[in-house]
Amino acid sequence: MAENDTERRIALVIGNSRYQHVTRLLNPSNDAKDLAKVLKEIGFEVTSGYDLDFRSMRLAIRDFSEQAEKADIVLVYFAGHGIEVGGENYLIPTNAELKRDRDVDFEAIRLEALLASLEASDGLKIVLVDACRNNPFSVQMASSNATRSIGRGLARIEPSGVLVGYAAKGGTFALDGKGRNSPYASALLKHLTEPGLELGKLFRKVRDTVYASTGGEQEPFVYGSLPGRDIFLVPPKLAAPTGEPAQTAALPETDSEVQKDYSRAASMNSVVGWMDFLSKHSDRTDHWLVKLAQERLAKVVAERDIRRGFSEREPWLTSAIAPDGETINLSRNDRVLVQKALNMMGFDVGSFDGQFGPKTKQAIAAARIRAGLFRGVEVDRALLRILPNVPAIEALQTDKAKVYSKDVLAEDLEPRLRKALGVYSHTPIKFEYFKGNLYLAVQSTSGDWNYANKTAQRAGGHLATISSAEENNFLLNLFSSDERFITRTGDGSLHGPLIGLIQADRSREPNGGWVWVTGEPVTFRGWSPGNPDNHRNRQHWARFYRSRKFSGTNVPVKYWDDTTSSLWSGGYLVEIE
């Protein structure tokens, strides 16, 4: 059971055994099932996944990250294959082929991406990786870079804000085990339920157990650090008088009421918890813990809004509210604004025509459900409270990319946009919404495709994927009004921003093997005539392009060209779903 009644514990447990392209493992599924059972017994809400492919793993982690936001203890356990390539660690889905070292970026899950997905949680975060058994892909993987290693085991890491436990220390292998469980899983199952075992000591005992059971062949290791307070997954028990049940030990009282109340609010880390703390100590605004609580509340509110897809404020569309404060009378212009707001929330309403047809009604219904309102297609005051501030957002939009300072942004912006503007607070950008998704044109000439995509992930999205001519033209209009996104070369060709298209399978050069960064198949193709051509055998990424053959005409830069990964042409396009 949990240490206190308000503590919420959640866990994601994944076991991959049935690999499709390499030898299957015997124990990961057993390890995951047994660990999930034990975690439930000690108070965790457990989400389990077995033999997950790339898409299933990615979605499982994404969905779990939303739950982790409000949890006090977050635990992730992965059992299966894991490898290190070029100093980066990857967890391997069951359908990975990994013919080349660069394929890991598109067929495997970066451990760093998993850790980043938990950043929104202020609770205790633990990631256990029983995934360095070996690299079964090493024989078939061809290295495309002389400095890029295909490592032994997993590389050591320096995590921030999360405790990461390896089944075997960096650079060494872990064993799958000859019984039902791996040595690491067996040790976890043995010690997780021990009453009064402080978390740091628990991991030390797991280390000793594994080391002893493998004759010194395997030594688990923990990276990161724990908070100063004692943490018990199973609290210690007090000796009970004869005939009376044992009681769990009470946590020691803190030195002051403020500290005690702060500790309670921090354990909950919820909007209500922090507001209760600030209300109770409203007369002590100069106290350092009260100031810290105000910062924590602001962070929790922002993260909550991002996860649920809306923020709740007083309605900005006051022209539609009757004098009684409740009756809503929408003019045609008001209806257009409602449609735009729903689009900014991620709902495709079709065209902004002020007519509430089937798409708009479906969007209203979905928005109401998301916000926990009464079901229906009514536009009432409650719905108006969650609509993003369309006029404020449109006022930010310009023809030229610009830098947006975080401290001048309206509080009722659409949460995805607020987060993205925070990530790109020192970079010129343009932004626009299309069919419910947020797109950004980012002006930059430093870094490469991988840097651009990692930055896009921090902003909550990925490099743009394109599935239709309509979307292709939308992106063209987004960046083409700013000449900084287009570079003219000496031969008259025009090069535009990078997109999320990459050639993962280079054995099929130059036309085959292209996939979107999300793993989606390429159903729409916008290649310019003669491309892709893999010029000089080093063009495996894609950008917008216009050939020199069209020099001097009005043909737009709407085609694609394969290119190098460098951001020399002035930027890249980001999509946030």
C-alpha cells in the first residue's frame, strides 16, 4: 500500500520477448508480468504492454506520460533488447530490423526520449532498464560513420530529475536467465515488497543479489540521485501489542507548520494541493516556501493545460454573452471565431465559414467531452471558458518570422502554442494552424536534421510530415513569405526548409526506403523531377526545393529534394499534433 492516502503511484511495464528479426528472448514477458503483479500489490496503478512494436511502444509511452503528470511516484520498467549506438541508448521494439546504425533513430525508442516524456511530473521518477542483454543486430548493422560506435551493452548516462537503474552497469551485458525470470527481475521481485526498506538501500540489495546469483558476471548500477528524505515503497511496521494488528510507522513531523504543509502539497503536486497551501499561508507571502509554492503551482497549471489540451479562463468572446451572463447569442463572426478556436484546440472543423455543419458539431462535442462538460453540441459559457484566445493568437502572427518573448504572452493562449513559443523563445519562428495541428517554420542555420527533430520533440512535436497536396501547399504558404527560409544557390536553384522525411533504408537508394519521422508510410510524394538522386551518396534527408530549370519563372518552391542533414538553407518545419 502507499505511504499515505493521497499518494498516487503509477507504473508502465513493458516486456518484449517475441522479436521478429532476431532470436527471441525467453524471459522479458515473464519478467514484466511478474513485476506488474508485485507493483499492484504495493499500491501502483500499472499499465502493461507485451511484445510491442515501434508504434505501440511510442503510443504507450506517450499515453503514460500524460498520467505521470499528476503522480507522486512514477516507475517505468522495460525488459527486452537494448543497444547503444554512438553514445545514445535505445530500447528495441519487436519489429525492428536495424540494418544500419542510423536506422535506430526510426525503428527504436531512444532512452532519452522516454526520460524526457516524464519531465512534466514533479514526483519521484524511476526508470528500470532490464534491456542490455546483448546486441543481436550487431552482425547485420553496417556503420555509416567511422566515429559512430555500435556498443556493448548500454552507455552510462547522467539523468536529471530521474533515477535510472540498469540491469548491468554501462558497457556490460545483462543475462536473460535460465529460469522464469532474469537475474535483475528476480532480485527486484525479491526486494520490492520488503517492509521498511528505504529506496536507496533497496537498489543496493538488488545489486548485491544479482552480483551473487551471477557469480560476479553481472552488476546492476543506478544513475541519478534520490531526494534527501527517506522513501519507502512499503513502509516499516511497528511492533504491535499482543492481539493488536501492526501499524505502519508514522512519518516524522517537520520543524514547522509551513514546512509540514509544503511537504504535504509537494507529495500531491496538484493544482488543488498547491492552492490550498497558498490559501492557508496567504499571510506569509515573503516566506521562501510560499514563493516556491507559487512557482510550483504555475508549473503544474501550465503542464496540466498542455496535457489536457486547454486552459480554463474567463471567456474572451464577451460579444456573444447576453447581459444575464449565461445566455449565448453567436453572430456569424462569433461562429467563425469559435471554429478557429476549436481548430487551435486540435479539432478539424473544415472551413471557417460560420456555419456549424457536421464537422464543427463533432468538434464541439469532442471539446466538451475533453473538458468534462455536459455532452452535446451546445456553445455555452462553460465551453467559451476553455476556448483559446483567437484574437490574441492572431495578433501574434506576422508575415516574417520573429522571436517571441515568453513574458509578453497572454495567459489564455492555446497550450501547445505556449509551450512551443517557450522552447523557441530565442529563435525566429512563424506559426499557423491547419486541420487541428499546429505548425511552425523555424528559422535557423545551425545544427542538423537530428538537432532540429530533437528540438521539435522538446516543443511537443516532430519535423513536419506531409500527407496531401493541400498540406504541402499550406506549408509552402507558411514559410515562403519570409525570404530567410529560402536560399538561392549559384546555379539558380532554390532551397527551402527541412521536413520530417528521411531515407531509413539506404540499401534501396535513391528512390526507396523513405519514411516519415513518425513511422508513417509515404503516401503523398512531392519530389521535383529527377529527385531523389542521392547526389554524392550523402543525401538522405528532404527539404522544400525548386530546380534551376524553373529559374526566372513564378514556379513556387513547392517540390522536394533529397539533401544533406545540415541546416544551411535557413530552417525547418515543425508539426505539433
